[in-house]
Amino acid sequence: MYGRKVKGINRSTFIIDEKGKIVHAYRGVKVKGHIQEILDALNA
């Protein structure tokens, strides 16, 4: 961006258990294929 530092979109997903504790945090994720990764983690 013409020598300027910019911050783009930063996507994150968090898996939270029944007690409200963060079980897993995914940071800087890409949309493609991410939902399957989350579903696999939830089913494990």
C-alpha cells in the first residue's frame, strides 16, 4: 500500500466448552477448508 503498513482481515475461530473455557483457538485461518477442520475437532 504505497509504503504504508496496513492490517488486513484477521480471522479467528474459538472452540468453547460447556463451562465457557476456550478449548482451542485457531488464528489467521483461511476460509477454504476451515469448516471441515472445525467439524473434525468437534467430533474428536
